[in-house]
Amino acid sequence: MTSNATPIIEFKGVNKWYASNGYHVLRDVNLQFAKGEKVVICGPSGSGKSTLIRCINALEEYQEGTLTVDGTVLGDDLKGIDQVRREVGMVFQQFNLFPHLTVMENLILSPTWVAKMPRKEAIDKAMVQLERVQIAEHANKYPLQLSGGQQQRVAIARALCLTPKIMLFDEPTSALDPEMIKEVLDVMVELTSQGMTMLCVTHEMGFAKAVADRVIFMDQGQVVEQAPPQQFFDSPQTDRAQDFLSKILGH
Amino acid sequence: MHVFKSIEARPMPGQSASPLAWLRVNLFSSTSNSVMTLLLLALGIWTLVSSMDWALVHAVFGANLQACNEARGVGACWGVITEKGRLIVMGRYPEAEHWRPIIATAIMLGVVVISCMPRFWNKALPLVWALMLVVYFILMKGGWMGLTAVDTDQWGGFPLTVMLTVISMTLAFPLAIFVALGRRSNMPAIKALCTLYVELIRGVPLITVLFMASFMLPLFMPEGVKIDVLVRVVVGITLFSAAYMAEVIRGGLQALPKGQTEAAATLGLTYWQTQRMIVLPQALATVVPSIMNTFIGLFKDTSLVTIVSLYELTGALGLALNSDADWRPFKIEAYLFITFIYFAFCFAMSRYSLWIEERTAVSKVR
């Protein structure tokens, strides 16, 4: 949480409203993330946690404040967005694999078209990532032929093919059957040893306790509290966090 | 601890019945059902026999006007096709040069058939098309390499139907894609322009568009500038079908989950890369049946160009019979003849649509 080096991601007084209905979804967000830090973001639904991480690769724009990602200020400048997206990988709740392309084609799409890597090299590198998420034998299948857990691991491999500095996970296990959650979490735990900065919106508190350096709790568009997992789970500082934890850990 | 043992799967009961059993269950399950089945069977046989009677048994096949007149009412006069078939199929194209539209149309249809096969979808295909069009127009128009010149207003019959359909389709499809994308664009000017175009075209009948293209457009042209009637008609049909197709394609775009473009964005793909590789392949696959609907409609709508004095298949039929009092009574046989031609092509298009639909679906799931 505390780092004297320049943060890799910095939110300074960020405010965001949804253009469609004027809802104030992020309110005065000030956050810093150090290079290599693993952070879990939790909070009730509608608290703005997904929107927060979606701002980091410019899937959402914000109206006030500054958001700096690896030295690039995200704003209206499209060039900055391209630069940032090359360095940020993202994994979605609904996987968002391309169903008309095979697993391998999904993986090499960005390396060949964006990074202009030769196809052969892209395939070799993709294979390494597929082995890492233990799905190499399905390289030539289509996504919908795989189970949810396998699809999510493919999605992780696809994001890793960009060799990102930052990985964003937006509720990666929320759409999975209970039996498949573990295989995805195992892959994510393995990734934490790679030195990448990882931001993960999740309610998997076991995962948070095991690997997170810090837990951020959000409600109503605000960062309510942030602390190392042990401290957050054992002695939450606010009544809102206490209430939230009692609900999700109650059973 | 008990060990879990799974129960062997077995086939659903009652699925392997004999044809006789199938008949009993589906057609003769009750008295009223049996009566209905027999009645419909009788009606079917009666219709078949009497139409065969008319179409074959009492029919006249030679171009014999007297025999035809005698058979009127009881038998078909296919002689009208022997007599007028050539004029119906070829329209006003000079008779001595009929070999030219035949070859040109065969080449055009050949290239279309090739283009329908996904294995030929490569970079050479546009080149093949360009070459085909050059050969086609040299053959049809002539006035070069010793070929007699034939003015475009002389073109007619089935070759004209094919040419109008093929060229309009080829132009309308990409135009429709751009208009559909434009209507979903973030840029207000482009969005407004595309919406205006679609609404404007959908607000008028094709016959009006053709009429305007043919008679009004030249009035707005500067002195001395003359656009060929065929070009004007092709532009009219293209603009018309593209508006409808654009809405169909927009439906397909709308159906695609937002996550697909978001994933493409996070991978760093540009707008056009995303559309070409992620959005369109999926969106178009979902609207194949409706696109084919528009294509089939376009094929049949070409018959409206008669309004501007171009005699394609249907127009040529009128041309062949309206001025000939002797053969005019046998119009119905002639219409059956072109019905068969239209049906053959429309049926082929709809079978192709089913096939390509299945093929794109397979790549998603299996």
C-alpha cells in the first residue's frame, strides 16, 4: 500500500457520471496502486467497483479529476488510450471470448494484428500461455465447446498474450459453476508470482486473504476503506464494511 | 462410504417404429383423422391428374397455331414457348448476336457460384470479379474486337435480369454494411445522414425510385452529360435494396453482446479491425435468412424496370406477346415458363442461404 516509487496507477479526485441517466457513479476517488501490487476490490453491487477498474483501460470515461496509468494520463487523447490498452489486460465476468474463432485464433488476434507479430511466433507464445492455464489440448476448439471454467482460463491466457504490466479482473468467477471456481482461482494465484500489478473485483474472500496486498471496500461510488486483508477482515473500521462482511461471511 | 454408480444411458422409448406404425399414429389415429387423410389424398390426386391432363396429355408442343387454338381450354399450348421462347429469354437483343449474352451470362453466373463457396473467399476473388465484368461488358456492348455494337437499351430478357440482380446485389451489400455501421456511429453527422437515407428510401416505392432515376435525374444533369439508362437503373435498385438490407444488418449488430466489442477494445483492436474480424462475422451470420430475403426480393423486383422501357424477363414476355394477336391467348403458358425460371433461381438462393447458415452456425458450436 505504501510505496515510495511512482504509482503505476493513480486516481486523483476522479468523478464519473453515467451519460445515460446522470447517475454519479464514482465520487471523489483517490487511489494509488504500486507496481506489482495485488489488490482486491469488493463492495455491494452498484458500488462502482467494476466501473472503477473499467476506467483504467478506458472502457469508461470520467468527467472530473485525473487518472494516470503507467505515466499516461487518460483523457480525450486517443493515442494515450492505445498506449494504455497495450499494457493492460482485462478478464471479464462473461469471458467475452470470440465464439466464431478457435481458442488459438482468440489468443493470436491481438499479437498478430496489434503487435504485428509473425503468426508463427504468436502461436508459439500463445501455446506457452495455454499450457500455463492448462488448456493447451483445447487450442483448436471453439470457446462454446468448453466449460465455463475452461473458457475463463482461455480468457486469462488471451489477456496474458499482450504481456501486460497490469491485469484487471472484473468478477472473474461470478458466472461460474461452484466446481469451476477453484480452477480459475488457482490460475490467478499462480499469476501473482509473476510481478504483474493485479486488480481484482471479487467476492472470493479466501482469494483475497491468500494473495492480496490490500483490500479496497467501496460503496455508493466511494472508497469507504482500504487495508491489508488481515486487518480488513478482522477489524473493519467502518460500520458499512462491518455490515457488508457480516452479510457475505455470515453463512 | 458408498461408491456412486451411474446408470447407463438408454435410448428414448418408442422412437424406432416402422413406417406402418408411423402412418397409424400420425394419419389414422381416429375416424375423423382417417376421413380427413383420405379426403386430402383424393383432392391431391385429382389436382395432379387434371393438371397433368392439361399440361401433358392434351397439350400441344409444336409451334402449331391451329392445333393450339383447337386445344384451347383443354390442353396447354407449349408451342408458344417454341415460337416466342427466344424473344422472351433474350428480349430485344439482336438475334444474330444471341451467343454473346449467353456466354456473358454464363460467365457471370459462374463467378457468382464460385463466390458463394467459402473456400474461394480470398484476395483473388475481387480480381476475378473485375475481369468478369470487363469481359461481360465487352461481350454485351460490343463495338470492339470486331463485335457489333449493341446499345444498352437493346439489352433484355433473362441476361438483363441476371445482370441487374448480380450487380445491384454486389453493390448493395457493402453499402448496406456501411450504412448499418453508420447508423450506430458515435459521430452525429454520419448517424443522421445514414438515418435520413434509410428513412427516405423506405418511404417511397421502388417504382418511384426507378422513375426518378430514369426521368428526373437527367433534368438535374448539366448540359451534355448523359448517364446510361442501365447505370441509372442499377443505381436506383442498389440504393433501394441497400436501405432495407442496412436495417436487417443493423438488427444483427444490435443482437451482438456489448462484451464482444469491449473485449476487442481491451485487446487494442481498432474500430475497423473490430468490425471486420469480430462484429460483422457474427452479426451477418445471425441475419443470413433476412439478407437472403432482401436478395430474393431484389431479384424479382428487377421486373419493375419495364417502367423505364428496359425489357428484362417479364418485360420481354409482354413484348413478345402483347403485339401478337395470334399468340396472345397463350400468355398463361408463357407466364408458367418464366415462373419456372424465377422459381428455379429463387429456390437455389434459398437453399444456399440454408446451407451457409448451417455452416456459420457449425463454426460456433461444433
